[in-house]
Amino acid sequence: MTEQMTLLVNSHTQSVLAAATLRGQSGSDLEAADLVGEGLEIRNPADGQVLLEVEPDELEVKTADLLGDVLLQPRAYALVDDQPALQISTPGIIKTGTGVRVTYSALPAGEKAKVWVQLEGGFQDERFVLTAEGTSGGTSVDINHTLPAGTFEALVLVTKHKATVAQI
Amino acid sequence: MSDRIERPVFFEGQVLGASDLESSVEYGRGHMARHERYLHTWGIAYGLELSGEDRERNSTKYKDITVSAGVASDGTGRQIVVPESERLDPELFLDLNIAREGAWHPVFLVGRDEDPAAEPLIETTCGTTQPRRKVEGYEITFGRPGDELELDEQTSPAASGGPDGGWKVLLGFVKWNSTIERFSDLADSSGGIGRRYAGALADEVVARGGVLSLRSAAATENGKPIVVVDEADGGKLQFGLQTNGVVQPVFTVKASGDVAATGTITGKLTTGVVYVESGVAYDGMLVPLPAGITEDDVEAGQVVLHVSVTPRYPGSPKPSGAGNWIPIVAECLAVGRRVRCRYLWTKDLTVAPTYVNGACDYLVVAYVPASSGSTS
């Protein structure tokens, strides 16, 4: 039997955010909270500081045939037809006068990109989760949301793109 | 005492009156009603299913709903027979003045005695006509949303009583469209309350052929759960799904005490047992608990948890660019069950290092100390 791995993916975009293997049980028996507790920590690799925490409600547990590279860099993968596929495109994010603009590479004809953004920070240390859907053939989407003043850490997820952490 | 049951008896030459013959019928009727009432639970015995056909009125879709033929037994012990399928009457629903748009209204079957429409009647000595039959009729009616919650508050007759009428048997639910005055939808259940099926009241069930079966559906329906008590092999209890009426056991208890299960058995933790899980986990997540151990067990102190993480080589992909990249562990530890794992890659020990989050190997050991769990 092919060895399996367990993936934590964002429910909205199917972006992979973490991966694991389990020898003693099937990962499909687990809930996201079993593997992240109150939240999956997204950390700054340079100093280990926790930048964002993704709540289990935003995550799904999926299983797939074991692929070693997914374990080492899960955030470079997204599920396509329920199988992890390495992505090369990276989305971008900037603040606008009315919210944020997420830019991305155009998806194949007829496909609309789903966008999910988590922002944490600002002067009052707040957390926002924003979602949107792009147009067919589109390469950006504006999400209107009044952001308080200050700098935010942003986790940006877009269909068939790498997960990206940026500061805006 | 008037509540005592009287059985009619006859003798040769007796002049039989109508009351004598009537009491003969009532004796059997009452006997059957008490059996139904006290040895069975009330509900649908057969059929009486709601089905709808899509129709259109004023360009609005609605459903023409029918109750199929069937039999029910009510809480008074009355048997209610619907001999042929019957359409739910929108006019009756309208007359009841109970409509609430978008809400599920219960559909009830109510048994009642009726006089026959015409024949057979007989002329009495006084010249009047009397019916020679009673029709064991019924009414299909509707309730307000929530009336289904009061079904169990209906009152049964006294112990010696015969079957009464007026008891409501729930058949399903309908929705109403006030604009076109037609039913818009139907359902078997609403808010966890569904069609009530007749059952048995018994403190003992005894098989005659050596095998006692308990099924969730008829034996002809494959893939449905079944429990079997079987005298074969010295006696055994089996549970599984049925195929052609025969249990495919996933759990068996033999009279000798042997227990066999094809799945996982979980229960109270056993003292002294060690549970283990291992694998690979990524930075920021929790290492999983071993199968059979829950977060509640950990928080309650029922298990002692040992978590060990060790770096992988490589634990992250090599950066792009030619040269002799060297991975160095920047951080690899578990804080509780939370993985903290980072690597740095350096080239020839001269180029500024590149930090990345990465994966590590983990081992989780859960031990049930003697102060908790049960001994085996």
C-alpha cells in the first residue's frame, strides 16, 4: 500500500499550509484542531517569531500519496484535483485606499481564482480574514475593507499559487 | 364494576338482541385494542408514505402530494387502514387557517368511526332506518408547525377501554405556498422528529429457530446493520452489515468469552499501556496524539506525554544556486506538542545564511500511569 501523508489545506483556496506523516493511524480520522490546536503558527524563518495564526476553522485535513518534497516545503503546493501540485507563481498584496489589492498570475481559461487573505497586526493588534473571487482571466482583485492604521503581516493564498507571507 | 371485561355467552333458545351481538363484536375489538396498545408502540405499520409530483400554477412550481395506501396503529389500539392512495387536499389545509409560509406543517392520520354513505341500512320495527355497518374511517389532516412536539402528550384510554378515535399518527411534513395556495414541499422529518413507526413493547424476545436477529431494515436490503444472537458454535453475538439477510460480522463475542473485532476498539485507558505515534511534522503545527489518546486525556492528566523531535537532513529544500550548500539546524524543539523547526543554509560558510521553516521527525509516547485508567 502506498504510504500516505496528511495535509492541512486552506478550505477556500486548497493551498497547502503544513504536512505530516503518521505511522500509527490514518490522518483522515483527524480534525484540523487535532493538528493545530488553537491555530497553525506561521513563523518568520529568520527569527522564529510567530507572524500569524490560522484558526482550525479555516483549515481542512486531507490525505494524499506521500511525496517527500511536500513535507519539506508544503506552502509551495496547492491541491489540484485533490493531489498536491507544486506551484511556481507567487501572489502579491498591497494596501489601497479602500482595502487591499491581491495580484496573481492568470489561471487557465475559464477558471476564477479564489483569494483568501489573513491580516494580523496594526496598532491594536487585530486579525482580519478576507476572501474574494477573481474574474475569469483576471490577474488582480480588490478587497474592500477598512483597515486600521499600522503595519500588518499578511498571509496571502490564491488558487494554484504558493502561499505567501508579506508585510503591508 | 363497569370497567370489568364482560364476555358474552349464549344458550340454546336464547332470543338474541342487537346488544348481544354488539357485545360479541366489542369484546373482540376491545381485546385486540388492548393488545395493540400495551404490547406495541403506536405508529405506521405499513406504507402511508408521502410523495409529491411536480406541478405548475401561475408559473410557480408546486407539489401535488399523495399519501400511499397503508396501515397504522394508534395509541388507543385502533387499527387505521388507508385502502388506496389519497391526495392531500389543499382546500382542507386552507380551511384550517394554519398556514405559515416556509414552515413545516405536520401531516396527521386520525382514525374515526363513520356512518356509511348509503347502504346497507335496515328498516326497524318503528319504521326508521339504522345503519348495519360502521366504517372504520380516517381523516388526513394538518397541524400547526410545532404540533408534532405534542404527539406524546395524547391520552390513552383506560386499561379496560377499547379503541377510541382522535389519536394523531404523524405521516410527515408539508410546506405551503400562500401565493398559489398549494403545497410547495414535503419531508419525512423536521427538527429531528419524523414519521413514527409502530414497534413492540417486550421485556423478553425469544427465538424459536436458534437465531435471533435485530435489523435496521428488511432482510432484503443489503448493507444495513444487523445484530444476531446465534446458538451456533456454542453461542455467539455478532454485529455487522447484512448481505442477503446474513450478517457479515465485524464484531463477534463468543460464549467462551472470546471477542473478535475487525476494527479498532477504544475504551477506558489501560494502566501501564504505552501508546506511540511517530512520523514527520512541519513547523508551526502540533504533533498528533497516538490513536486512542485524546486531548481530554492529556488535559485530565490521565496520560503522561513524552514528545521528542529530531532534525531531518535535509529538513527543507536546498536553496537555488550552485555551490556546496550546507544545512544547519537553527531551531528544532517541541513546545508542548507544537513543532518549532527552522534551518539555515549556508554556502561554503562564507555566504550569508538563508533561513527557512522546515520539517522534523517526531516521536510521541503516551504512558498511562498506575494512578489513572483501569487495570487489565
